[in-house]
Amino acid sequence: LTYIGAYGFAGMPNLDSFTLSNEIMLGLRGGASNAFNSSGLKSLTVADGIEAIPSGLCDGCEQLSSVLADSVKTIAMYAFRNTEALKEIDLKNVQTINGYAFHGSGLTALVLPKSVETVESHAFEACTSLTKVTINAAELALDNNNTFAGCSALSTVVTSADSKINGLNTSAFGPYKTDYAQAP
């Protein structure tokens, strides 16, 4: 397999796991891959050397519970939106998280490591299971436009002593829409 077109595996209910390698080119439609959109994908492994998760790659993959992506530096818009079974993800080398990247995911705890430099607006909006965010980023530009809006279970935000956060204020935690409760 050397090419997956836009929406190539979209809607396939029994897709268990996939390893995305450097040899596979992803087709883009309007800048988005949506290769696994709303499929039954449960596990995604991104091979070493791939530095970006394209827009919409796993959008709507409600059963996705495991993502291994050690070399990834950028997570594009909608990459993991509405991935309700995704409870945790290791962002160890990620530098940029684009808007809506994890919107509506099932994350329960989140660690933004030292490598993270930018988190765009709405990146973690509507993550209603998210209870704790740990920010270890040394220099973080947090687009404060509702980054964590609708994270109604969020009760703890911890920052490391050497973290410098630019742009954090109350609008980072919502509410963005009236149907979202503001984080406590």
C-alpha cells in the first residue's frame, strides 16, 4: 500500500489497527486527509520519521483507544476529534496542537510536555472526561480562545515551576457555547 486517498478507509466499521509508514502517501481533499473518518479504527501507530498528523485523519473514530506517535511534532485540526475511547495520549515530541485537534475526545488526563510550544483555540474543547491538565511546557503560546471550553470535569491544572505560559486567561476554560458548563 503506497497511497490512501482522502476518506480512503472512512466508515469501515471493523478496521482494528493501522500502521502509518513513510511509504504511504495520504491524499488530501481541501487540505484534510480524513483517511479513517468515522471508521471503527481502534489503534493507530505512526512510524518514526512522520512529523505531522494531517487534518481529520481519525476524525470521528469513536473506538480509537491507542495512538503511538513518537516522532510527531504537529497534530493538525480535527485529527482526533470525537475520539471518545481515547483516554490518554503521549505527546512527548509534539510542538504544535492545532485548533479542534482533540475536540470531544475522551481524554481523562493531559500532559503538555516541555516540547509543546503552541496550542491553538478549541484544541481540547468539549473533552468532558478531562479532569487534570499538567503543563510542563517551557515556553507555551496558548491561544486562549476556549482551548478547554466545555471540559466540565476539569478540576486541576498544574504547571511546572519553569513553565512560561503566554495567553492564559479565563476564556481559555470557556464557556464558549451556552450548552457547555464552564470548568470549575
